[in-house]
Amino acid sequence: MASARSLVIEIAAGNERGKVLTMRDEEKAKEDDSPSAKRSKFERFPLTRWELAAALGVFLVFSTGLFCIYLTMPAADYGKLKLPRSISDLRLLKDNLATYVSEYPAQFILGYCSTYIFMQTFMIPGTIFMSLLAGALFGIVRGLFLVVFNATAGASSCFFLSKLIGRPLVNWLWPEKMRFFQSEIAKRKEKLLNYMLFLRVTPTLPNLFINLASPIVDIPFHIFFLATLLGLIPASYITVKAGLALGDLKSVKDLYDFKTLSVLFLIGSISIFPTLLKRKRIYE
């Protein structure tokens, strides 16, 4: 009888402990679901110390190289030279650079390319103003070549930087968009170049996201490079051409009106037409 009674007491004690643990788990779950807990999780920086150190190291190397290039350039009134943030800033910069470009074209192009690639690599806003400036200073042919070259080089540099430390950052910033992109890439493995061309030509996904996410979803670099080189030509042509008429441009938003976006989507649709045609034959 004593052993049976002790067994009952142990079972009861075990049940009480189970209830206590359950209550603790419920309280912990409520704490995790609270706004403050969610906020702290979201605000937690995703990069480890080593990843952050690697990113800062790459930034330091690029910054040092850019600074050394600036030191080799002929003297200029640097008080009048600044990265434009509006169309009015761009007009002033163009006027201040006109004489400098005519006197030192090679040195200016070196500084221009270095600045563009630096901005594109580290996702610094303002490259669209740099593209407009190329059209205003060099015309359509040379301006288009400069913009496409720099945009492709900068995107490629950003690709490898993301391959180094980008995975936690992209998953932290764009989790839903990243899952969508990964699923779309998985469905288009056979015609990946066509799909990447469509994304580059059309504003379906931001170029910044494509640069960062592509190495994470295992897009081969040669496909990324070729799609970037060819896919950026239409939008770059529109921007460079607008730079020729800088005085008539009121805002960057005027560059991509409904007509322009329709043309870009039409060009992008041509790039994925072979994929759609192949699917239709399979279903038939």
C-alpha cells in the first residue's frame, strides 16, 4: 500500500511540474509574440562580427583606391563638385564640369568611372544622376557606352560582395521577395538567361535586389553578367538621351512615364518569348 501511495504522489507531483512548465512555455510564447520582442528581433543586425569586418575591409580598399585616383587628377574647384541629389544640382554640376572635361577628358573619365562603380558596388543612391550626367557631357554614343560599362562593372562587383556577406543581409531585408525570387529561378533553370534579361529590362524587381540576391540563389556569374550587360541597354539609352535635354527635365520621375514603361515591358516580353513558346509546345 505504501508503494502504491508513493507512486500516486509521484504522478501527482509530475503532473504539477508539467503544468508549471506548460505555463512557463505559454508565458515565453506570449513574450516572443509581444511587439517589443518582435521589434528587438527585427532590429537585430544580421551580420556577424567577421562578416561586418569583411564588409568594412572591402569598403576600405575601394575607398582607398578611389581616394588615390582623386589625388592623381588635375586640380579643380572641389567646392563646386558634389554628388547631385536633384535635377537642379545636376545642371549646376554639368556647367561646372564642362570646361574641366574638355581640358582633361581622360582623367575625368577615370574619376567618373571609379565613382560610378564605387556607388554601384556599395548601393549608394544617385547613379541615375551619374547616367544623366554622362548623356549631358558625352552625348548618346559615348554616354551610353560609359553608363552600360560602369553599371555592369558595379553590378558585378556588388554580386561578388553579396556572395561574400550578402545572404543574411538579403534574407533580413527582403524575406518575402527573396522566397519569391528563389522559386521563380528554380522554375526557369533551363531558360535562366531569358528570365534574367526580362528582369533587367523591366522594372519588375529593383536592380539593387537583383545584384544582391543573384549569387544567393546560385545564378551563375556568366549569366548574371551577360543579362546585365544586355538588359541595361534600353533603360540606359533612355536615361542618357534624357541627359541631352537636361534643361527640359523637371524630375527623375519624368524619365519613366507610362509610355516608357510600356516600351520596356514590351522589350522584356520579347526576351522571355522563347520560354513561353516552349511551354506552350510542352502543354500541347
